[in-house]
Amino acid sequence: MTADGSYHHGNLRAALLERAEAVLTASGAEGLSLRGLARDLGVSHAAPSRHFRDRQALLDALAVSGFTTLNARLRSAAAGGTDGAAGAAGPVGARLAGLGRAYVDFAVGHAALLDLMFTVKHADDSSAELRELGHESLLIVARLMEEGQRTGAVRPGEPVQLAQVAFSTVHGLATLAVAALLDDTPLSEAMELALEVLLAGLRPGR
């Protein structure tokens, strides 16, 4: 056993972030402390400070990790989604639906982390890296909107604004699901209906 228990330098940071998200989910950001994480992982009190200078640095790193994971999932969906919603406008429509499902899946599965991500991103002292990662989520969708416009699958309009509307739809649905406000409607059913309506609104007028 080293001072870091069974953890080597290379994986202690990842273990700290993983445990931090678990604590965040269970107790909120107020329940997070570097000493508490050290205790939970069975390492020395000083060990976490080798990776995070203070609690805020830990929160920032959690947000960066969250956006990095979310963006990877969104890029994957944008590049190769195949399960389009009913009436999807061809390949672009299928990939837009895949983006929606990917976002809702992340937002519902990591609700506390997503809330932290947006809180830290919009803080006055947020880092350039974090702001760029947050904006990239929007740009991934906007670029697919642009592709859809070139192929005639998506209505004219500013791609970023269309992406914002799409995000508001799926984010609102995820928020209702997390708050258990969908009543007896299964999330999967509500999501497919929301995507069908969203995609219908994105198609060019006939």
C-alpha cells in the first residue's frame, strides 16, 4: 500500500472524479469535500490535492469531464444515428433524433452533474475551456442543422437558433422526467412524441 492506498498516480484522479459524481448525486455539491473523497477512497488526506488545488478546482474538473462525455455522445449520434423518430426527414432527421435521445439519456442519467455543469459554466469566473466545451454541445447540433439545410431536410433559419430550440425541447423533457412530472407517460413514449413534433417543425414548409 502506498500513501494513495491501492491507487497509482495515473488513476487516482479518475477515481476521485467518479466518487465525486456519486457524492454529488447523493448529497449535492454541498456534500463534496476533498477530505471526504480521500476518506471514501481510503487514501491520505493530502492525496487529492495533488490533482485538485481546492474544492472549486474539483467542481470545475467535474464539469469539464461532464461536458467532454456529453459532447462525445452527441458527436457519435450526429455522425451515425440510425434509429430515426417517426417521420424523420431521412438520414439527417434520424441523426437529429439520435442527438435528442443521447441528450435526454445523459441528462436523466446524470441530472446532478448536468446541473453542476451549467452552474459552473455560467459562473463569472468560469474557465475558457469550460465555456468552449459548453458551446461545443450547441455547435454539434448546429452543424447538423446546417447539413440538413444543405440537403433540404431542415427549414431555413439561423442554425444556432434552431439548435437552441431543439435543445430547449429535449432539455425540458429531461427536466420533467427527473422531477417525476410526466405522470403516467413513460419517458421513452414522451421522448419519441417530442422528437416527432420537433422534427416535423424543423422540416421545410410545403
